[in-house]
Amino acid sequence: MSRRKSASQFEEAMEELEKLVEQMERGDISLEESLKSFERGIRLTRTCQQALQDAEQKVQILLEKNGQQTLEPFTDE
């Protein structure tokens, strides 16, 4: 899968997830519709999590030098 397609799918999934959350927060849908939206939201969340894991793996590969990890601890100063 190309990077653009993967990024596009991630963005589309996030947009749809945000719309579902807004719709459910308004409370103007039936319980059955809420459950369907929740199920869809779970699938979208898993899609996004997988895309993020894939991106993290690519970053780790790119940061590897001479077989050594060059990662440094993150400090939020």
C-alpha cells in the first residue's frame, strides 16, 4: 500500500470517527443506531491504531544506523 493511500485512509477514518462521535454526543439517534455507530467506531479506531503502528515501525527502521538503534528518550521540557 502506498504511503499516500495509507495516510489518506488514516485521515478518512479519523474524519469519519469524529463525525460518529459528534453524532452520538448529540444524542439524537436511536439506541440501535448508536450501537451500529459504536461498532463502526471500534473498527475505525483499530484501523487508525494499525496505521500508527505501521508508521512507528517505519520510523524505527529509518532511525536505525549500522544495526544500532539511535533512539533517544523523549523529554518534554
